[in-house]
Amino acid sequence: MNVIVEYSRLQTFLNVAMAVVHECRLRCTEDHLRITATDPAQVAQVETTLASDGCESFETDGEVLGINLEKLDDALGFASTGDLVLLELNTETRKLEIEYDGFGYDLGLIDPESIRREPDIAEVDFPARIRVYGHRLERGIKGCDLASDHTRFEGDAESGEFRATAEGDTDDVSIRMDSEDLQTDIPEAVSSLFSIGYLTELVDPIENDTEVVVKVGDEFPLTWFYELSEGNVAVTNFLAPRIART
């Protein structure tokens, strides 16, 4: 593995993964770097790729590296936007050599087999599909956090509206998240409950003007897809629903 990539693009890729896990398998394919992981409670999942076309130089040989993301993040802590970062696997020491702007760091790798198994991103036939801007999605999630620790995503088939609602002990919140200039497809009423704690972590890497494709159902899991860094970082998240007490 020998990859040169602009710092902010690499950091964007890593931030998406760190919203879910602190260590992972990094798969180095001929087309991209890929991280697929699930959190310890197996509630949230992430699959994210950094395209080879988004790198200055990209040479890989199918390596699978066990990475401590927090240590890698620390190693990049002195880089600035515009810096070119070299990531090179030293096959003798089994360390990832990191270089940028005169700074060098050799990162010890983790045995990939000791890391939690990569999940299969579930294939679910979601009845509702909504396109929403990142800033509206974030507003809906963080707005509901004012009243409760969970939120209900609701889609109305008649109006085509997509809302986040929350019912707390004393306060209630309802926030419309869809946009008139983005397409929604809600053929039937849907409603599912999710943990705001997880949603807050997952939404944090999304930029304000990013278009996010959200798929939901009635008491279904949630999945959303978006791209960052001019389409060079692709992200799919999956979140299991909370079971409402009756």
C-alpha cells in the first residue's frame, strides 16, 4: 500500500468511520479504501469508501489493515488543509508509515482478526425514500434532542411530508425535514423510533448542503446514503430502530 491523499479528504473519510467505531479493518482494493463496521452494541453500521480517483497517488495490493482510528486521527493532528499525506505499509515492521509536511509517524497495526467482524449491510425493501439536505436532517435530529432521548421519523403519504417528532416528559417537538426542491417518495405512511444519541453521531459528519437519501419504513431500520469531498467519499449508514414500549 502506498497512497498519497490530501489531508482534509482523508480526515473526512476517517470522521465518518469514527462516528461508529474506534478500530476497524481498512480494506485496500484497486478502486478505493473501504471501511465497513458496526458499533459494539450492533445498533449502528457504517460503510464508507475513499475513491482512488480522489487521491494524488494510489497503489494497493488487496491489503487488509487493522487500524486504531483514534491513534491515526492523533497522528494526523498536526496536518492542515492542503497538506498531502503519505500512507505507506511497511511490510517488514507491519506498521503504517505516515508522512506530511516534514512530520513522520509509524503507526502500529492491529491484527485484523482481533477486530469485530465486518457486518453485512442489510438489504431491506424500504417503502419510503426521501432526499433531504444535511442541515435540515441535523436540525430535525438535534431539535428533537431538546425534548427526548429518542425521535420518531414519520412520513405522510398524503402530504409527502417527512418529519422528526419527539415526546418528552413535559415537552414535545415536531420538525419538518423534507425540502420542496428535493424529491420524496412516500407511497404509504411510515413511522419508526430511533435513538437520538446514535443519530447525533451519524449526522455529525454530514455537511449542510449535502443531499442525503434517507430510506425508512414502518417500525423499520433506517438507512441513509450521501457523498462528501466532491463525490470521492461515499457513505452508507444503517441504524436499527428502538422498540416502542406498549
